[in-house]
Amino acid sequence: MDNNFDICVIGGGIQGTGIAQAAALSGLSVALVEKSDWGAGTSSKSSKLIHGGLRYLESFQFGLVRESLSERRTLLKIAGDIVKPNWFYLPVYKNNLHKPWQLRIGLILYRILAGRNNLGGYKSVPRSQWKHLQGLNTADLLAVFAYQDAQTDDQQLTRRVAHSARDHGASLLCPATVVSAEKTARGYSLELDLKGEKKTIYCRYLVNAAGPWINPVATTITPTPPLLDVDLVEGTHVEFSQQLSDRCFYLEAQQDHRAVFVMPYKGGTLLGTTEKIYTGDPDRVEPGTEEIDYLLAVLRHHFPHFNHKPVKAWAGLRVLPATDNSPFRRSREVQYAQSENYLAVYGGKLTGYRATAEVAIKKIIKSLGLEKRRKITDTAKVKI
């Protein structure tokens, strides 16, 4: 392997692998560095959804929703064997924060933002069919809507994107830890630890896409690049071996009106997620009893008959802007910190990884003074 690259990307989650793939497809030489495994962190601990983010309409994030819905269409095309559409049922109760007419307007807007040929619209489920909704609690139930989004295996998708980057010329370094990085006259030099073996590589441009580890990684760089003030937000999920339904349910938590999803997953059921500020070591995040109990209470309130015990619980970390707002109300827009020959990518959604990569590549190409590349990741198949 050559030690000199146009770009070095730190972080093997969906954002880092997506940037490496886009760079390789653009004809740039790329090294992708990951300390443990592809998608081992946040990118394997999401809700497994490829969606526009219906709830983001409430906070007027229309641009994010439109972009995500566009990306949903593309991912159904280029990774259709692991990105699958499904129906999501949305029950509306008397004590819900939003009334049926508000949800109807939101679903109409969601469909408009999706554009043509991008899954179906929405429908209202007649009262006569409520008894067929897997034992859904119908006490004080005012309406039930159904709309389409998609599901995927997040880690498998991340691995496929990494392999696509490799197939188009990227060098994959995993497991490899960044010991230090230093600014040079031509870019950066990186000292790596590959299973105890030291290796130095050089790049013209350095991308930090380390997810929850993004600021700790930045502090290993000399001089220290710009840092953004962010919070790590823990999201817990619970798994059951029994399947509640082959469809998904979008529930409003009775405790605090948050969105909670109940979805089919690997022959069983996946329940999530929570949002809690996390201040510990990102390598040691674990689901808390309080978060698990919260999710189980939501599930059993809506499906009283589903009294199975969970078989597994796990937690991941989102990177969100540090504000006074609750995590649920914070923007999901990607943030960038840039300096000479350096770009840090903060946050990002699984659904929008390609769009994030395209923005990053434009910034990199402009910084390096290269000719503009055409957008090509929208036709590159993500396959085994």
C-alpha cells in the first residue's frame, strides 16, 4: 500500500465510509481508517430506518426532511435488497399532543416533500379494521393513519459502502488507531497503530468523521483544529425474540409525547429509542434501567397483551449541537468544522449519508483547487 493519499478519512461509520466512497468514485486516492470494525459504533445502533423524519416537520426542518426523502428514493434504488419499504401505523389518542387533523396535514406535507415515484402516500385506517392491528389499545383512540418509509440493516449497509470504497480504489485500514496527526506543508502526516505495528501515512487532506469520538480525535492533531460544542445523546433500543407485527408502529409516548418506534427486526421486534445526554466514555455506553423501563412502559401501554421479556438491550450515541433545548428538539442537520486541509463532520443521519458525502467532497475539491466532479454516488450500486 502506498503511504501517500489525496484524502485520509478517520472513522468507519456510515458517514466516514460514505465520504471515502464518494472520494474514490471521484478519482481521488483515499485511506479509510477505522479503529475496530465498520459501523461498530453509532452506525450499528440506530433504529434501522431509512426515512424522511416525519417528526422533524414539527420543528420546521423542511430542508432536512426533503433531502432525506430524496435519499430514501435513491437508497431503495441502489441498495434495494437490504433497504425495504414498510408501512408505519400511527395511532392518535385523545391525550396525544397532536390531534388527527394536525397529523393529517403533516402526512400530506410529507408526501408533497417526497415528490413523485417515492413510495406511496398515506391512508386513514377505518375503525372497522382497528381490531386487526395486533391488539393495539383502542381506549380513547381517535384515529389511525398509515404511511410508508423504509427499514434496513444499518451495519450491513455501512460495510457495503466501505467495500464499495475499496472496490473503487480506497485503501481500508482496519483495525487501525490514530495515535497522532500533524499538519505539514503538504497536508497531514498520521501515525497509526495497526495491531501493534506502527505506520505513518501522508495525505493532502484530512477528514475527521469519528462520530462520538470526533473531538477526542481532533485533540490528537497538531495544531488542534476547530472544535464544535456538541453533546453526546444516548439512544437505547430493546429487542424481543417474538414478533409483534410485520409492520411498524409510530407511537407517541404517554410519559412525554416523544416518538417511539416498534418494528419487525430479525424475526422479532425492535423497540426504540430514548434520548438522554451522555457524559461518559463513548466506548463504555450501556443502556440504563430507566431507559429500558421507559420503552417497555410505552410498548405495554399501547399493546397490553404483548408481555414478553426482552432478550437484549443496547445503546448508541448521537452527536447533536450543544444547546439548552431538549435532545428531542435539537436540529439533526449535519455540522462542519473546517480549516486548511481539514474537515470535521459532526452528526448526520443514516438516511442522508450520501448527501453528507457529496457536501464534504465539494468542500474538499474546492479546498484542493481541483476540477468539479459530477455527482455519481446516486448510481453506484451498494451490494455484497
